[in-house]
Amino acid sequence: MGAAPPAPAGLRFIRAPNASPLTLDGTRTYIVGRRRPAILDPGPELVPHLAALAAAVADAGSATILVTHDHPDHAPGATWLAARLGASVLAASAGTLGPGDVVETDAGRLVAVATPGHAADHLAFHWPAADAVFCGDLMLGGQDTALVAPPEGDLTEYLASLERLRALRPALIYPSHGEPFTDADAAIARYLRHREERQAQILSALAPGAATADLVMGRVYGAGLDPRLRAAAAGATLAYLQHLERVGRVRCLEGGRWTLA
Ligand SMILES: [Zn+2]
């Protein structure tokens, strides 16, 4: 294992103190640029974290706040920070940001990329000058999967978003949680492979006969599942079943049981 390559010039991050099984070591708020920076995902409204962000851009002429998606560990701090900095917030949920929109910084432009799947309004940010993508919650650092669960999550869209990310051919992927991926193409391939393997597991869990989503979850995730991740696993199982139904592999019966198609 060689040392991790240095971060691209103009990139900093500050981690919010909101570690949990789903947020890993906490939300990473990225700052791109110095004189005219963009601040990506201020995180929850934790004032010490937001004050640290404000201090980090104190010398900037103007700053822009970007939001990947409207989840509680990403977006709520934007309001406080915008007021403190006199900055504008660009977010899909506010109607101020959409796919293809370009945000200029002194470290290069950021381009918003539609990446639904984890959340319907999810945007990633492509940073061509650094050959990098900020992927929000599409991928989690150090893992091979991220949460996709209804009603917001949609596995069919998620798989298409991973392909869209791959088509950008980035060298680096910066997730909102966990360490960056320096093997971007291989990492995306691992994420896609994981989804294929899970789909196969869901199908074999239904091979003995029709079953409820809860029973399928038990068969796929097993007894070793961290109780704190149980709700996430139940949601993920439903996302697989809905995707497999859409592609004609399973059917939902009366009473909420699922069967092979
Ligand atoms: Zn999220």
C-alpha cells in the first residue's frame, strides 16, 4: 500500500461531529477554492462545525453553498452558514440548482450531475480541473454500498446514476462520508458488482417460495445484522424487490408477499 496521493490544490474539508453507523465518521464538508470558494454540504445545524466553516472561508471575497441532497446530515446547516457569510445556497430542493448547472470557483468550475437513487433530488458535482467528482451519498468511503431505500430511494435510478458517474471517468471520488476513492473506476465496478450479488441473493431467497419482504431480509442479511442497521436493511430489501419487479424478475402478491416471476 502506497501513501494516498495528495488532495488536489484548492481542496479542503472539515468533518462534522455527527458520526453514526450511517454517517460513518461524520459528514465531510468540502471547500473548493480560496478566494471564491464553493462549500459543499454544510451538514447538520451544529454551530461549532458551521463556525469552523465560516472561519475557513473568512478571507474569501464571496462564497457559494452547494447541497447534494436534502437530508438532515447534509443540508440544514446551509441556512445558518448562508446568513453568517452573506452567501447564496444552491440546492435542488430550493429550486436554485439543477443538472448541468455550473458553479465557478477560483479552483475551477463545478458541474451539477443528476444522480438520483439514494434521494430523488440528489446531485453530484463534477470538478473537471481536478479530475474529481463529489458524489454525496451515492457512494460511502471504504465501503462497497450506500443506502438506497424507498420511498426516496430507487435502485433502478441508483444503478443508472453509478453508470453516469462512471461515464465521467474521474480519477478521484470524494464521498460525503468516509475516505475518498483513489481507484474511482474500480470502486464504481465494486459498487455495481455488490448490487448484482445482492439481487442474486434476493432471488435465491425467494426460490423456496413466496415470502414477505421481512423474511427475505432475514434470509439475505442474516442474524449478524447490526440492530441499528435493521431499518436500513428493511428499506434496502424493498428497493431490491421493487427494482426486480420492474425488470420482470419478481411479482408482489396480495397481502404483500413476494414471489419469483
Ligand atoms: Zn443522504
